[in-house]
Amino acid sequence: MNKATPENESGLLPRLHAWASEEIFFSGDEYFNDLINGLKHAKTSIEIECYIFYQDSLGKKIIAALIEAAKKGVEIHLIIDGHGSLNWNRQQLLKLKDIGIKVKIFHPLPWRLSLYSKSTRPKNFINKFIYLASRINKRDHRKLYIVDKIYAWSGSLNISDSHLKQSNANCEWFDCGVKVTGESVLELSDNFHGIFKRKIHYPNENPRLPFRTNNNIIRRQHKNNEFVRLIQTCKQRVWIISAYFAPSRKIVNALKQARLNNVNVKLIISRHSDVIFFPLISTTYFAELLEADIEIYIHNKYLIHAKTVLIDNIAFVGSSNLNHRSFLHDLELDTILSHKKSLQKLVNESIQLINDSDKINLSKLTKLPWYYRIMGKIIWRIRYWL
């Protein structure tokens, strides 16, 4: 394993194994250009796990790169989510199977019977139907791309044109992705295959690994509890860039505790959202956070889809939102960055977002239309499912 370097000796995770290299992206175009180049140069293996895999212009480029790699003898495994990637059908999956690409679907919707054979869940038809119906709210929200077990890309970016600058979206998206190398990529690959083969291992994840996941109940509890503890015990800062902010009571209390400890707490969320009602829900938390002297910024320029948390001198970049779905339901993956260059780049980007944001205070909050506040409180009551 890589030895911890002085720059990640934060006091929070003092024995964290640093990645051999880290590269952080805030441009979807640069991220996917780098990923596609990696796929084209793959020599032995490719592993992809993605919540949304659209077959738009970007998706077609990814599929073309996978087909070319398969023709060269590269072993390819692909996991897509049964809800996020609804556009896939049996014929498309069989086409990939015929050229040697192994595909699994995480929790296909129970009425899509033709996809049952590709489900990550084994067992017979009846057992699958009962299982999938009971797990319809449990999704694989991870975004992970591994090449040759050497290079790994992760973050908030699905395979969708929405993440590209020239997309047809009304508002340009802001994402955060990372590319990492090092021996811990082997652990990421093992974790991927645990989901692909539906092997549930219950020991805690090695706390020294520079990533966190939640693909069993013990890991989920450990990940959630550790995140709350890190916020409660940090010394300098908690800077959050959140796509969907509807946190649990534990996280709210942890943020308030950090501020009581004189930690600089900043929350950056978007005025625009691809989930139209989420800004309404987020506003229901503002009064309590503002009263605790937590800084809240509503960003105006981009539709924020990034999920990053900077805690002292480590950063979590991944697929986890600060909402109940990520804490309770979905499979998530977050990479831990500790190199000074990566952290400084995230700090600089956060400051740029703040410069294009409105800082919220209690007086501005009271000026919101009455119906805006009421609608937010109504939707807030179903936050468990969001």
C-alpha cells in the first residue's frame, strides 16, 4: 500500500493511504475526453459502473470505445442502474454480449421482465420479482470507470450529454470528477466486482483506503457515522458543494457543532436544479443553519451537480448527495483526496462559485414568497424518499 504523506496527516484520518496521483476536473468535456482516451488505450480490462448511461452522443462514443477495446481482447464489465439507465433494452445488451462485453443491471424495474437475466440479483423468476419489487427505491448511484486496474475515474458525472458544455440544457452543469492512480485502484476494482457478482461482504472497509463506499449495511453505517464524526471533530473548515441538500438531523447537528467549535462552515448550493423541487426543500433548512452562523451561498451561473465536501485538508469527491437517498437507500462511492494541489484547486473553484452566488441571510430568507416556504415544507415531509 502507498504510505501516507505529510500532506494528508490531517488528524482526522491520520493513516490514510494517499493516491499515487490525483487529478481533479470541473469540466465534463475534459473529464470525458480523458476517460475516452483511457478506454481507447486499455490493454487488459475495463470496469464501468454508472447510474445513468444514456445512448446520446457521449454514450455512443463510450460504447464505440468499448466495442473497439473488446475486439482487441480487453475484458470488459459494465454495471448500469435499472432506473437511471431506462433507455437500455434486451437487444442492446445482447449485442454487447455477442462481442464479449459482460453487462449487469442493478435492480431492473420489476415489470421489465426481459431484463431479469441481466440482473445482479440471482435466484429464480418469482424470487427476483419479489426482491426487485421490494427494492425499487434502492439504486446504484455510483459513477466509476477503471482501466487496466491502474487508472480510475469517479465523481458526479454520469454518461450523459448534460455534463458537456455544448449540451442542450438550459443551464450549463457544474460537476466535479477525479482521476486517480495507485495500489488502491485494485481495491476499487475488487469493490466493483463485489457488486457485479452480488457478493455481500460484511467486514468494515479498511479505514486507510482513500475512498468510501456503502455496498453493505455495515459499510453504510460506518460511512455515515464517520462522515458525521469528521464534521464534528474538524478544526478549520467544512466547505460543501451540494447538488441536492436535504440532510439528516445528524448532519445538521454536526454542522452546527462544527460552527460552535469556530470552524468555518460554508454551504454552496444551486439556484437551478434538474430536480425542480429540490431548491424548495433546501430552503427549509436555511433558518436553522443561518441562526448557527453557517454561511449559505445560492449559486446563479451553473446548475450544480457536483458533490464535494472539503474538511480541513482532505476532500470527499464522489456520488454522495447530502440527502436521505444517499444516506439510507442508494449505493454511493466517494474518493478521498489529500494532495495539496487537488485541495487548492477545489478551494479556488469553490471561491469562484461563491463569487457568482448570492449570500443568504435571515432578512433575505423572510422575503421569500409565503407559498414558496409552504411548498418547501410540504415537500420536505417526503425527504426520506428523495
